[in-house]
Amino acid sequence: MTYSYPELPQGSPPPPLVGVYGAEEVDSFSLSNLTGVLRRRWWIVILVALAVGGLNLKRQLDKPPVFQSSFQLLVSPPENETVNPLAQLQGSGLLGSLPRGKEYLNTQSEILQSNILLEPVWSQIYDALPPEEQISYSGFLANLSVMVVPDTGIVEISYRGNDQERVKAVLEALAEQYLDYTRREQARQESDKLRFVNDQLPKFQDRVAELQAQMLALQRQYKFFDPSQTAGNISSRLNEINVIRQNLSIKIQQLTAKRDALEQKTGIDNNSAFGLSSLGQSPVYAGLVSRLNEINLKLAEASTIYTGNSPQIEQLQEEKDNVLQLIRAEAEKEKGILSNGDLAQVLTATDVGGPKAEALQELASVGIELDILNIELANIIESETELRNQLENFTTIAGEFASLQQELELQRSGLTQLVTTRQALEVEVARSFVPWRLVSAITLPDKPINTLPRDILLSAMLGLLAGGGAALLVDKLDPAYHSVEDLRVSQHHTILGYIPLEKELRASIKYGSPLPNEAMQESYAKLYSNLFFLKRKRQCHSFVVTSAESGDGKSTTAFFLAQAAAKLGQKVLLVDGDRYFPQKQAWLKLAEITGFGGKNIPPDGNGVLTTLAANSNGQNGDLPELLGKNLFYFKVQDDTMTPEQLVSASQNFVVKMNEWKETFDLILIDTPPILGLTDSRLIADQTDGLVVVVRLNKTRKDSLKEAFRELALADLNVLGIVANAITSTSGGYGYYYGSYYSNRYYERQKSAKARDEAASNV
């Protein structure tokens, strides 16, 4: 028989509750994670610690004995009452202050460990030895110790080695080197201090002369004696020019207003007024205008007597044209007049002998005066700019002069101090240095030092560090989830429940013995309460219980979850959808050992089976079976074991789900694992969501991640995760929840029950 996949019902399932499918893992580490790793891998820590610590301790014990000896040097600083003739110069920064107290001792300690002093001793002692007895300079430094004795001016120098005589020889060479160095240093400091003063005097003198020459050159170049007085003169002149500029600006504003008024009155702009005014004052132009007026008067008189084409009228008109021609020629002598209008406008504008001519003449005068004032203002502004530039430049020069003058005063003061100090320094220099002194004898070490406690401690620490590192490495390479926190951080899905590990569960199913851990069943009750509130808020009735891989405890979780709901009075249908590994026998065993089944249960399940039989149209072979009180079981038949037939054919899975939802309060479907099979996705598409079971210390991270990616491709609603098999090393709420109820609740309950039985027997 061949099968084909029918088209699945359309519609999108509800969005997931929390998180994102296929979320990338977040690599985080904390103290709680470290504690969990150590509790899980404690045996690795112990084995590696014993191996590494034992090997290191053996290596330390196999080393030859070590001898140590020491001597002491007095390196106390100069006395406080010592007068320092350079104190004033040090205050001005020419010399630094000498360290005192702990700073002085620390400085001397660093000098004692310097390469300049130690390398000659190392070469002197070890260069003459055979190659097998020589040690490197770093090894020489490792054997040497320089320590300041607290609250004293003493430094203790100690050296350790395998040869007693060589230890003493090294210390003697070091003592001789240190004492020789302090003698040389005293002589050098005496010479250096006097040399400093003698070297500085010519430098100060040369600098004073150089500064004086620079100041004199500035005075000669810019012709001033006192910079402040010269700057004051420039500022006064600048203020005077500023007042003149302001007065000119006010006068220009007044004349501009007057010009604008005359232009408005005459209707002529200032540029044409001068030419028209000159033309109106010309005697020739005035005579021609007077002659034109006479001809116009005669024309007016003749027009009353003669017709327009009479000889008299034509003669007068010809005379008028001649006069106009002469007037035009006279007007053309003034540039720009006729270009601004015709001859009639010019005659009207000039108004010879009229009041407009006077206004025109006044406008021309105002324009000329404005031009003169603007020229004066430009000159004043130019002078003001020049003075400002001069003042700015002189300010820079004055600043430079003042800086030179200030430096000259400082150099003169330093020169005076150097001259005063030179005499006092010759007396004081002998009291400013305290040489090192040997205050203890160098002895031959008589017995080796005891390093056993230190070797044991170091070996133990090294072993623990190595064991911890090995445990972390092994835990990091392990692909499984180990803690609830690891699961929560890496997946970002809601953890619906925490199920503690029950080690005796398989034995209880196999042999039918009661479950010793009753707190595990309480954890499933807690899981159901979370699903109950989710079911009530989102109207969910059917869930698929699955896992990424086999062996994660999905079938056990499905049974105990169904049992927890049935105990609360819910009618629950537990569907065995795993066509590869049916779970009926295991579930029957669980119902028996938990005391959930029994003979007192009505065979028809309080009428549920009777109702289903009445609605089955005689097909009683497809009815669920009674597994316990309010708990029913259904196993898909052989002809519906393929994914295709779960959603199609005569016994359509969608029809069954609709029938079951009307009868049962909760439907839980146990399906095969997600990876490698399509059953879970095909069945989950007909339900309200999936619950994914993750078994700590078993489920692989990459498997769970790939499973969530496949669910994301199918656009299925993942309600959350059930963290299964939680132990004391897993952390999280589930372990402490189970421990609390096991230790506080059930133990008290058992004790009370035992007391009641004992009382009844009596």
C-alpha cells in the first residue's frame, strides 16, 4: 500500500510564549557554574590534583639541600638637621628633594639590587666554575633576597645555594661590592654637587646678557622706551579718531535724510540734479527758454486769428523748432541729462526762474557735500584701521618685552642664589652623604633550610589548579546540558517544570516496587499547574510531549503529567503516538506502582467510555482504554501508524482530535523524538503546542538546537521546556524543591502515619 501526504489545514498556530527558535547559545560563566562543574567533576579534580601535586612534591624532594646565609647593611638617611645649601634651588625645581624615611630605604633597596652592582659579583663567582656548576644571571637573582628591616635603617641581604662555601663567598663579594660602591658614590656626589654650581653659573650669566640684548633690540626697532606709555598714546589717538568718525556718521545720516526729502520733492535723483541745476543756471539756456516762451505765447495768440496751415503759424512753428534745436544742443553739453528723459522733461525739471529750480540747486549742493563727507569718512576709517593694527602689533611686542623682562628677573634671582650657595656648599657637601656600613658578620651556613611545608603547600595548590582546569576542560568539551542555568541561558524558552532525578525509576517499573521519591510526583503536579494556567488563559486543550533525542524521559513525563491532571479531577486522554516504541506496558506498571490504578475504578470511566462508544458508530475498536481514575489511554492502530494516516484516511486524526476535545479536558500525546522523524511535527500541527523534555547530563546542546530549528521551520508553537533529571549538581529550582518536600513534608507525613499505626496497634 502506498501513502500520500494530504494538504494540511491552513492557519497559523499561536505565537510561542517566550524566546526565539534556534537562539544562539550565550557563553556565560559565574561562581555558581564553577561550583556545579566541581560538584559534577570532583573525581577529575581529585585524580589530577593527586597526580600533579604528587609529581611536583616528588620533584621538590629530589632536589639537593639548600643553604642560606645573610648579612646586614646600615643605610640610614642623612640627619634631618643637616642644612642643605641647595634648598632654595630645589624649591624652584632645579634639583629634586631627597627621599626620606621609607622612600629612602626603598630607593636604597632598589640600588642594592641593580645590575650595575650585582653583575660583577655574579661574573666573579660563577665564571670561574665548571659549566655544570654555573647558573644564569636570572637564577642568581632568584637566589638573592634584599629585605628592609621594618622600623630601622637596616637592609638584610641573604643568599641561598646548594654549596655552603659558595654561599659565603657570594655574600662576602656582595658586601665588598656594596662598601666599595658607597665610597665611590660619596666621592662622585661631592664632585657632582660642586660641578653643578660651577656649570650653572656661566649659563645664568650668558642668559642674562642674552635677555638684555633682546630687550634693547626691541626698543630700538619699534622706537619705544616704556611699552605701557606708547600703548596709551596709541589708544588715546584711536579714541579721538573714533569720536570724529561717529560725528561724521551722524552728519552723513542727516544730509542723507535731507537728500531723500529733496529727491522726493523734485522727483529727480541726486545723480541728475547736479547736471540739471548747472543747465538751469546757464545764461544761454535761460535766454533760449525765455525765447521759447515768447514764441509759444505768439503761437497761442496767432492760433486765435489764423488757421493751422497759414504762413504766420508755420513761420512761428519753424522758429519754435529752431529754438528747441538750440536748447537740445545746450542740454547735450551736460552729460547724462537727455539720456534720462526727453527734452520736454528737461524743460520741466529745470523750471528756469521758478521755485523748482531753487530746490534742484539745493539738492545738487547736498549731493556734493555728501560726497565730500563720505571721502572724509573713508579716510578716517582707514586711519582707525591702521591705528588698530598698530595697537594690536604693539600689544604683541609689549607682551614679548614683558616676558623677556620677567625671565630676566628670574635669571638674575637664580644667579644670585647660585653665587650665594657656592661658598656654603663646600662646607655642607661632606655632611650630606651617609655611607653604607656593614653591621653584621658573614657566617658559614651550618644546616640546610627546611622547605618541606612550603613544598607541600605549593604542590597542593598546583594540583588543585590543575585539577580544576582539567574539570573545566572536560565539562566544556561535554556537549550535554548540565545545569538549569545553562539551559535557561542558551535556549531562551520558558522552563515550565523542574523534575528531580529518580534513580530507582527503571527498577520500580521492572520489578513493580513503589517509587521511593514521592517528591518527583509533586514536581509533575507543579508542572501541570503551570500548564493549567497557560491552558486557561490561551484556551489550550491538547499538547504534544516530545524531546530532541530518545531517552530524555518524554514518555515518563507524559504519564506523570497526565496522572497529575487526573488526580485534580481532569478527564485526561494519554495518546501513545510513538509508533516505534509503544509505552502501554510501562504506563500500566507506573499506574500500578503509584497506586493510581485499581479494581475500584468504574470500568466505563464514570461514563466516558460509554459516551465515546455511543458516538463511535459501532467502531468500538478505536475507543480509548481506561488506565486509571480519570485517565484514559489510546494507542494508534497498525493502520494508522504512519504520519500520513495520522492526518488523513477514514479514521482521520483531525476528526479524532475534535471528538476527543469534546469529551476530555486534557489530551497529551507522546510522540517520537523530533530529530530524524516527522511524526512530532505532523501531530503537533493539530494540537495547541509542544512541550519539549530536556534531560540534564544527557541531551546534547547541538541536538536541542537543531530540534528547535526544525520546529521553527514548521512554524509550531513551543510552549516551553521541561528540565528533567535534575540533581544536586544541576542546581535550579527543581532540586531544591524536591529536597524541601522530601525532607520537610513527606518525612513528617511518614512519621505521622507511623505514629498513627503504632497507636492503633496498641
